[in-house]
Amino acid sequence: MTAHQMYTASYAISNFFTYCKRMQPQTHEEITRFFEGVVSFPYDKELLLQAYLFLNIKHLFPLCSELLLFEKSPISDYTDLGKCDFVYLTPHYKLFLIETKFIDTNATGATERKRRNKHRNKVFDQVITLKSRFSEYWNIDADELETAVFTTDPEVSWRGNGMNVLTKCISIEDLENWRRMYRQFN
């Protein structure tokens, strides 16, 4: 990367960073309290999965250092273009985009298999589309954007290989066990 490219990249990420501080002004402590509340009162399985990810981010994705956006549109007020579940800054001044999806792996039958496959494909499509939109709208080089998917379905792990998308998962049973243990000790 040339010096000019590095300056342009740093400038683009700096602009995005400023935008994030305006869109997501909550402190890390405020966001932590929110997710701890989700663990105590899990009314939404997807939100519980996101709470697990946030509260265990260093273990799951060690490159993530600072949360910039949570469930916000990366492009001003254009929510019709999609929201990104999590956008983190890395120590190398790159952006790390993570999409989450609670996939019911306990349900059986042909309809449920189709639904799971649809959800698997959708979460990858979402993160790849968001990467493209970030790159285009904010003028951020694709090499400065890392992408990941976090689900309750181990079947997604092989899908990310050809797409340059990191994949992690937790089983529904392990997620529920973690929730009970977290509530007991916190």
C-alpha cells in the first residue's frame, strides 16, 4: 500500500469513526449494562445471541477492540439499505463487520430444513452486501474490512471459507447454559 493509499484509508476510517460516535454515543459501560439486562430477561433469542457475542467478543473475535456501531445503518439514515449487527474497530485500524443469526437447529422436518438453509444463505448475503456498501459509501478499501458471521448453527462454518468470511457458532444448548451461569454469577 502506498503512502497516499494509507492516508486515504486512514482518512476514510476516521470519517466513519466520527460518524459512529454521533450515531452510537453510548459508552461501553452503558452497552454492557444493556446486554447484561438481555441475559437477565431474554425475550428475544437473536438478542440473547448478540449479548453472548458482545460479552465474549475477545474470546470469539480477538481482533475486535472497540465497538463502533450496534444495530445501526452504516450509511446515515438509510435503514432501508440494511443495518449491521456489529461494527468493531481493530487495533490495525480496520473495520470488523459481524452479522448474527439465531438459527433454530432443534426444529425438524423439511420446512425447517429449508428455513435453516435460507437463514444460512441470508446471513452471508447480508455481511457481504454490507462490506460492499461500506466500501462504496465510505470509500474504504475492501482490504480494510473484515467480515464475520456468528450463529447457533455449526453448518455455517464451511460456508465462509470461499467467501473470506470468518464463522463462529454456539449451540442453542450452550447458549442457554451460558445464560443460566452468567445470571448465577453476575
